[in-house]
Amino acid sequence: MIKKNAGATFLLALLSSSISYGQYASDAFRYSEMNQTGSARFQALGGNHAALGGDPSTIHGNPAGLGFYNRSEISITPGITSISTKGKYLGESNSDSKSLGNVAQASLVISSQPGFQRRWKRSSLGISFSRQQSFQDVYNYSGLNNRSAYVDKVVEDANNDNLPVTRLEEDFDATGSVTGGPVAYSLPAAYYQMYLLNPTTADGSPYEALDRNSVVDQFGSYSATGANTQWTLAYAGNLDDKFYIGGNLGFSRLRYKYTRTFQDSYVDSPELVSVGQSEDLTVTGSGVNLSLGIIYKINPMFQLGGVIISPTFTSIKETFYQNVNAAYIDGKVTGPDGTLITPPYTNLEIAPNDFEYSMTGPFRGNFGATFFLQDKGFITGSVEYVGYSGMRVRTSYLSSSDNQAFKDNTRAEITDLYKNSVNVRLGAEFRASVFRARVGGAYLADPYVNTDGIKRDKMIFSAGVGYRGNKFFADLTGSLTSYNSAYTPYALNNIQDYSSVEISNKPVNVLLTLGTFF
């Protein structure tokens, strides 16, 4: 790790562009978006929590649902997620996939004895571990680019900031006094030391790329791991078997890590074989939130429910790593005097950067209804509001003025990028003696203000079966999520000179809930 003051200096350089502020806006959204959570039963029903009880998912969903319990239970929900993606870039398509196991939920519900002579009939206490988000992802892309290379972005950044040569030299440590080896404190400094970015004047700016004309074959990859999990403590009561009210307190734990690579392979270049870079981000965090929910049974056939969920207040630490590498024709490069020389570096580390900040997630609210088909099952649906535009990010890691600038600029990026959204969920359960069959679906609205031609709404389709005995229950569910996303490897002043990767995502989740009553 580098010293804090060096990391802060590097961070200030990163935050000099609005794109970097936008990165933290995107991070706030990444750590706040939730698709579908809960037990196999509730996920088979489209993730409906608002107006249904008697399931461990209500502990972190609508805690009022705990009031329906008339006996205690313990359960666990292991799962397998299979990720399938297709990346389209510059007219080419590439597919990728991976599978992994996880624990979607584990819970304990302790129900009180019924109070027949009291209006408050019973109460229940619930404790659960739940997987609120999964960050597991993978994709790759490639394409032939005859308009630009990554080095063009580095050149534009250096020219836009009017960086003098003295600054690029100061941003490089050849002795390794801090990290134990040669290290650059910015991408332009690394490219300058590797002769990939060259000055055209004595002062430096404007800079130009070593090779400005050759076509490049570009390849990139992304692999991510991690999850946002939550321990939840909930309590609920039941008034006259008609009105159910409950609250919970959730403690979240955030773990996220990704590795991203990008390479330009030069076609018929007189100087370069390839230039590549890689980056790694490691994120940890912890947070807290509150929920308050109610369910009202209008009659034995129909009930309404709702829950309000506070923003999750999360403290986050991250470490960012970068590396640049290059291969030259015959291992030589044209020097300042026009002669061929051996470049002093073909691989350079960018100084790792530590940063700490806090995030306020979106406010959420769910409202739903359940219609019972006597003893044949039920149909349930809900509408979910998510206030993405209310997300906040702030830090105390920098100076007071820079802390305020970080807060204000990130806030502006959030309102520019994201809007409040309304999601819809629908599910049904059909019963035959001890057996159950379920189907469900969810529509998650596109939360982006400008879609750049890509629709980012999500569709989730689910189905499952279950068994309910006197002492034991089991549920099996499969769900398919379908949505599109995009990634831009680099951006240039002229939007015609760069492209984005369009990514088609189709993850499949298979869950098995096993539980026993006591």
C-alpha cells in the first residue's frame, strides 16, 4: 500500500475529470440495485414480499409477515448461479459463462405461544442471513478498430490538463522508494516513461501517440466476484388475526472485487506489437438499515400489505490497482533524436490507491395485495418504488474543500445518470394436499436517465415446486433474468472515435430451501 498522502494526491488527479466522479455515482448504483432475494418459495413468486407472510424471507422483506407464524422453524437455502453473457463490440460477438454456488438465505424464526384471551394473538422473532446482491459477473469482447486506440485517451487527458513534462517526471518513482519497484502515479506518466506518449514541445504539451495511424485489434475482459449480504433481526405482532405489524434492523456486509483487462494489438505498426493495461478493484464495506411493515387481512380471501425501507448507510473502503505493459517491434522504439533505442520499461505499475467514503443508498417502498383461492392457493402482486436519484456519496479522506467538491460533483452525477424507478412483481401458488407449484415474474424498470439507445430494464421469470409436511418442508426454484448493459473501455472528445460494448446478460439461479418446524 502507498502512504495516505500519496494516495490522496493520486486520487485528486483522478477526480479532476467528471468521468471519475461518475465512477463513484456508478458505484453507488451498483451497491444499491437489487433484483430478487429470499427463499426458494418467495423467489418462485417473483420476489414478492409486500403482502404475504409465513416465510423466512419476510425477516428482511416485509417483517410484518412474521406475525403469521404459529410455530417456530429453521431453514437454509443453498443455490447455484449460472452466468451467461454475450458482448458485442465493433461488429463482433463473444460469449462467456461461469457457475458458482452460494447460500441465498439461512434463518431462524421463534414464535410465541398463542394468546387466545388477548387481542394480540401472537408474536415472532426472526434472525436471518440473506444474499441481497450478487456481484458475480464475467464477459469479454473484441473487435478491429481503425479509428482509435487506448493511447489516444491518455494523450487527450494529458493535453486537456496541459501537463508539463516536469509533472510527468515527478509522477514517476524509478527507485521504488514507496512500493519497492518502479512505479508511476498516473497513466500519462507511465505512458511517457514507456515512450508511448511523447511531447512535441520542450514543455511537453501537446503530446502525441507513438503510433497514431495503425489499426488495432482490441480485446477486453471483465471478471467480478463478491456479494452484498445482510444479517437481519426482526420482530412482529398479530392483532386479532387481522392486523400484522413488524420491524427489522439489518446489518449489511459488502464484498466486491473485479479484474479488468484491455489490450491493443497493432496491425502492421512500425513501432508497436501491443499495448495493454489491467486494473483491479477491491471493495469492502458495512452498513445498516431499518424497515417497518404492515399487513392487513380485509377478509379471509384478501389482504393488503406494505413496507418502507430506509436507505442503507454504508461505510466503504477500496483499493485500486493498475498496470501498463507494451511490446515493441524487435524490442526497440524510436527515441527523441530519431534513433532506435531499447525502451527502459516494458511493464509499469501504477501506484495503488486507497480511498474511503460513505454511501447513502436509495429509499424503498413496497405495496402489494394477495388474493386467496380458498385452499387452492393464492395470487400475489406488488409495486416497488426505489429512489435512486436520492443516493448520496461523501468522504472525509481529503481536504475539507475537496471533500465538499467530491460530495457535490458526485451528487450532480447521480441526478444526471439515475432516476427513481417503479418495479412490478407478480406470482401465484397452487396447492394440492402437501404439494405446491409456483410461478412468478418481475419487471424492473430502467433506472437510467439517458439510455444511449440501450434499454436496461430487466425481466425475471421464475417457477418452482414445494412440499409442506407436518415437520419438514422443501422448495425448489429456478429463475431466469434477462437484461442488457453496456461498458465503454475509454472515451474520447469525438464520440465517433470510440465504441461501447453492448452486453446481453442471462443469469440463471437454482435454489433449494430446506427447513423444519419445531
